[in-house]
Amino acid sequence: MTAVHRVTVTDLQSMKERGQKITMLTSYDYSTARIADDAGIPILLVGDSLGMVVLGYESTLPVTVDDMIRHGAAVVRGAPRAHVVIDMPFGSYQGGWQDAMRNAIRIMQETGAGSVKLEGGQRSAEIVRHLVAAGIPVMGHIGLTPQSVNTFGGWRMQGKTPRDGVRLMADAQSLEEAGAYAIVLETVPAALGAKITQQLRVPTIGIGAGPYCDGQVQVVHDLLGLFQDFKPKHARRFIDAAGLFRDAFTEYREGVEAGTFPSEAESHLLDRKMRDRIESTSIPDNAALETVIDDTPGGAPLEDGYASQRTTTNPRNANRRDDGREGATRG
């Protein structure tokens, strides 16, 4: 079997140099990661946005390192090809590079991710430098940085004035010099996104930063239309998954209430001999139940009753007892 090549930071740099646009998508769980990986998404971001779209917080601030590790490990398991980058949440690096190092090492060791991402430009450059020197790839994030939303006074566009634009260009330059392999530009004017992209050697990934960045990132719940609280200006709903989910949930409820679900197709059936035996058996009291259990030889009658579940084409299954795992449900 041919080994799957996982996308590396070197691959991403090559994409910028070839002029190939880079697609990044958030992911927070195993199943979504598998689908995104199958779709060829080269970067999956386990964003602290999970605090809002998965956990229901009003901001990203309550998210913890343990939250990021739990969700990050699930995404890594589901995506053997994509480069997985995990956000360092609020409080995990603001105390200095030593705190950042401890938390970044935990995240990398316990998830198997390819890199971490942290917010801030010049104020975070020293932290980035230390992490990169220790062999931890770092993606930067400037512009509207959600962990600083209280400082910004809300979810406001950044870099609207010449002074602010120059400051963001300096932030980007400082992160590149510190060793960041890519930089997210969030909610900045398209012209400024283009200017920063032109001045940097490393890739820029835009979210609300116009079409001229080297790549784009979207929150998967926005892209699918699953997050209903609000729709960011930069987001496009490629499908109304919330509507599809709602219709499916309604149909399921109606099926249960009407008695049409589960049907024979979703039920485990017994052969006639076992059905007759069960129907003719009364429920014993506790003392009698112990006698029935003791007198039943190894559960063989139950195995015979589930003849339709036995797979005889596989010699490993031909003589195997049903251990209860076949046909099990996740619910």
C-alpha cells in the first residue's frame, strides 16, 4: 500500500511560489476532517472558533488548551493527508514564550498536528521566534484577531487608515522575520491584503481580506450554513446544510411518532425457530432467571437465532460467536 503524503509547510511554500491558491478550512471533529481530506483540502485549521460554533460561547475566549487538544487529535485522526494546524487559545501564550513553549509542546505531542497558530504581530514575534527555534512550525494571524475582540471594541475591520495599514504591514514583516511559515489576514481591506501578500515571501491566508491573498480560509459552519446566529460578510454559504438537517430531523421524528421507523430493514430479525421459542417463554422471577442462565449452554441458541447475521464467506467469521459488536449503533 502506497503511503499517503501529508502536506507540509514546505509544500505550502511551493504552492505560493507556483502561484497556486491555497485552500484552508476549519475542522473540529473526525468525521468532518475525513470528508474535507477526501475533498483535497490541503490545510485543516482546528480553530478556537470552535468555542462559538461548536460549544456555543459568545466569543473564543473561554476555549482551553484541553479543548484544542481533544478536537485537534480527532481531526488529525480523520485527515491523513491534510496539514493540520491548531490554534493556541487565549491564555496559552500571552504569559510569555515559556508558557507558549509548554502549551505548544503539549498540543503537538498530544494531537500529532503539523503546526500551531497564534494571534498578534510584533507583540507575538518573540514567541514565534522561540517556538520555531525549538522546531515547532507556527502560523501567524493579524488583522482582526478574535482573542483581542474586547480591545477592538467588537468585530471591526482593521487597517482602514494609512497608519493602521502601515502597522499591519509591519506586523506581517515581523512575523515572517521571526520564522512564521504563513500568516492569516483577517477582516482587512482587499487592497491592504494584496499589499501585504506582495511584500511577503511566505503565504498569506485571507479571511475577509479580499481575493489577492495566496489562499483563503473559512469556518466550515459558515460555509455549510450550519451556524445560524449570524453570517459574517466574508462568508459564503455554499449549501443550506441547516435546512437539510432540519428536514431530516423532522422526518425522523415523524417516522418515530407514526411507527414507520424503525422498519424491518432497520431491525435485526430472528429465524422462525428462535421467534417461536421467545414467544413461548414467560419472563421468570429472579430465582428462575438464574436457573435459566445456568442451564443455557454458552449462548449457542442465541447465535443460531441470529443466523442471518453470520458471515460464512469469511472463514474468520464462520465459527465466531456473536459478541454483541456486529450491528451495534453509535447512539
